[in-house]
Amino acid sequence: MRGKTLLWLVGLEFGLSALLVAAARRGVVLPPGLLPEGWETLPGPRARVVSVAMAEVGPQDSAKYWAGVLPATYRGEYPTDWCGGFALWVLKQAGLAPNMVWEVGRGFCYKLPQTTAPEPGDIAYFQTNQHQAVIVEVDGPSITTVDGNQRGFVRVIKRPRGAVTAFYSIGPLLSGSV
């Protein structure tokens, strides 16, 4: 019990990110509702994507994401919009896209196939602002995503599936074919 209490104190002091990371390292089961329902039954790589994305919820500095996804040869200011950089960073942190880099003007989703059956870990694309987000839950007509570039925050957002322009599958990354 002492370890769980310490984890809760860490969570209160440093936010959700620290709590999730500390809990994962110690194998502590978090209370229901903190992660999307059923996430623990996801296949390993998809669960890692969900866990990494959820651990970033809160105020964030986009430089961390761009530093991890832009090619080493990139020179100049980091792009202002960082939702796609965040999504790719999550995949890289989950161990799925170690050699994939962000291509300025193209992004990275074009390297993934579109799907009509999205699953947690896949990427949602919205035509408005060319926004990209990590899917953490699919619930019938609704999806829940973790979105970067939300006025300096990473946020969890539940929305109708119909609001999404396209879904991109991480399936090829799971099999190592991309």
C-alpha cells in the first residue's frame, strides 16, 4: 500500500504523466477511468501507443516533440503547429517508428494505409487545420483521441467518428513493413 500511496503523491505533485510513468515502472494497476476502457487488453504495441499518448496529457512544450521527429539535417525554426509531430513522437516512443521522420510539407501519415476500421494506436486525420491525433478508444459512433497542439496542451478529446476525415492504420508498423 505504501508504494501506491507514494505513486498518488507523485501524481498529485507532477501530474498525470509522472503518475503513469511511475505506475508502469512499478507494475501498479491504475484506477478505472484513468486510461480508456479496455486498453489493457490491447495487443502490446497498441497498448504502448495508448500509454505513451496518455502520459503526455497536460501542458507541453512542442520543442520536445519536434526534436524527436524532425530529420537531423533539419535547420530552422520548429513548425508552429505540432499535432502531427506529437503523433509521430508517440509512435516512436512506443518503439514502432524508429526510423520514420517528419517531412516538412508532407508529414508522415502518407506512409501509412488508410483504414475504415480504426483501432487504438491508429492516427486520426482531420481536414480542418490538417490536424492529426492518436486514437486511444473506438466506441461505436465515437472515438477518443489524444491531441497535441491544443493551445500548449496535450488533451484527450471524445468526438463523433464522422468528424474524422481519414484514419491511418499503424498495422504496417506493427509488422515492420514500413
